[in-house]
Amino acid sequence: MKLLYSPASPYARKVLALAHERGLTGRITVATAATAPTGAAPDVTPHNPLGKVPALLLDDGTVLYDSRVICEYLDGLGDGPGLFPQGPARWDALTRQALGDGLLDAALLTRYERVLRPEAQRWAAWDAGQVAKITAALDRIEALVPAMPALDIGAVAIACALGYLDFRFPELAWREGRPASAAWYAAFSARPAMAATAPRG
Amino acid sequence: MKLLYSPASPYARKVLALAHERGLTGRITVATAATAPTGAAPDVTPHNPLGKVPALLLDDGTVLYDSRVICEYLDGLGDGPGLFPQGPARWDALTRQALGDGLLDAALLTRYERVLRPEAQRWAAWDAGQVAKITAALDRIEALVPAMPALDIGAVAIACALGYLDFRFPELAWREGRPASAAWYAAFSARPAMAATAPRG
């Protein structure tokens, strides 16, 4: 299998971290691919027309995307219990994954607004609206952390989201007033799967 | 169950269309809720901190989001085979769902850029980049349509995406040069589940 990847993409990190947790990295070739929301992504678009990483190229030519689909597929290739529970715990895990991914969606849009878009075309109300989503998501995470399972796809997604805020938005100081999240993240990000996939620009 | 919904949201439509297909509408109270990417969504944020619809409030107080999570949850409540296949067909269905959702992500961003954002702050390169994703996704859909299963979550997602283009981007004329998609959509959108959930502004 070949994973189209970027070391700065938190969604791609989620996939690679899951592959580490499930002991699958030896079966995956990681290929770094450039993407941008305003430009062509010639290494990616022929596989994923949305021009985004991650995308997973299977040996039979099938292409899977996006990160949620790839994570669940890879999870099923590992031995023993995986990170996508069945039964009632599934909906809690998947909703926490959606929370982490949604925080990231807002963070990426904020990053594009502040860094990619020419200064004269930036719109403060858009920036503020996305930051409000990030803040509300962080507050929800703070409330959820005490009851969060030790490891599932929701925990990985939330950790990738918090790691992205450290990487791109240190000035947001997300730990302030959120001691439970700070302590949980300190422990979770020490897992080998997270340490091996720390973001790089 | 209570579904936080908007008649203009294509993601909320996906959920309600699935509920129709699975015979579940009698068990769901639909509550219209206002959201905007730049403003508060006081009816939604207490349930989904991301401030987006759809969100599903279960009778025990649990809240599920986003549309993918809700669709899969509801699918499991219906009788008989559902729209989320197990086995090899699952990854094809989920990747087509991601394709439809990804087309919608680009279309929503284009809509916000063209309608919501003040004219002086619009950025042509952003608009062009999102339209390029829409176009590439449409071309992929045209290639996939001949082999698409009659009904699964991927088909519903793609139909909701094409319906949104009709609703908000008629000038895009997505049918031009895509006869297979046009014929497929004409048939699929006549399903009672799709007709009952046609977008309204």
C-alpha cells in the first residue's frame, strides 16, 4: 500500500499514527505529496480528485480517501481489538473523531486566512467565526477528557488536533484554563505512535 | 430522537434522505436550526460545539455529529440490509461518500466566498482552487456512475452534492459534458427519499 502524505497535514498524521498503533507501518510506503487549496496537486489529483492528502493507494489500484475512511480500513487490517469499537462505544468514538476533525477544519481555514490569503483580502469576521469554533471545541474536549477511553480513533483525532494547534497556533495557548486536556495530551503525545508522527513544516 | 437540521444544508439532507430510505422518519423530530460560519448558532453550539448541522440528539442525552456519524448510526436502526455495506464494498461506498462530501466542502467554501464575504475581501485564487476541486470531483463522478450500486451511502452523498450544485450553482452547468451523471441523477433524484428532502433556501 502507498500512502500519499504530508508531514504538515494533521489528517495524514491521524492515518499514520493509527498505522503505528496497529503495527502496520511495515506494510505501507509513505510518499510525501504537495497540496495547496489554491493550486494544482499533480501527484494527488489523479488519485483523489479533491487534491488532498491523505489518500491510500491499494495494490489492486483502488484508492481510498479521506482520512476517516483510510483509518477505518487500516484498523481492520491489524490484529486484535482496534481503534474503531463496535457497539454503543462506536458512536462516542466516532463523534469524538468528528470533534477533532472539525476543530482541525476550523484551524486549517484560519491558517489559510491568516497566512495564505493576501492581507488585503482577509476578513476578520471569518477569522473570528473559525476561532470561535476552535474555542468551543477545546472547551468540549476539556469536559470530555476525564471519561475518554485510553485509546480509540476519537482520542487519536483529538490528539492530532491539539498537536496541530501547538504546531501552527502556539499563540492560541490552548492549555490555558484547560488543565485536564493539557495533562491528557502530555501523556497521550508520548505514545510512540504520536511521537513518531509529530508534525513538521 | 431530535435532528438539528437546515433545509439548505446538503449534509443535513444526506441524513434525512437516509432516514427516509431506512423508514425511520417517524422516529425523528426534525428541528430547524440556524447556523453561519461567521456568527453564533445558539440553538446548535450547546449540542455540537462546532456550531454546525446536522446534529442528532438521542433520548438519553447523547449527541452525535457530524453527518457521517449520524448516517451510520441511523442506518443501523433500520431493518434489513442498510446503506453502509460490510466487506469489500464498504470502502468503495465510504470513499464515494467522501467524494460527495468533499465536493460539498469545496462548494460551500465557494458559496461563502462569493456570497457571504464582502466583495473587497474576495480572493480569486481561492475561488478558482475550490472550483477546480468541484470540477475534478464531477469528472470522477462521471467515470464512477456506470458501475455505481443502485443505493448506498456513497450514492446518496453524491446525489446530495449534485442537488446542491443545482440549488446554489446553476451557472456551473455540471451536466454539460457529463451525460452519465445527468441520467443517473435524474433517476436517483426521483426516489421518494430525495424528492422529500429537496433543498430549500
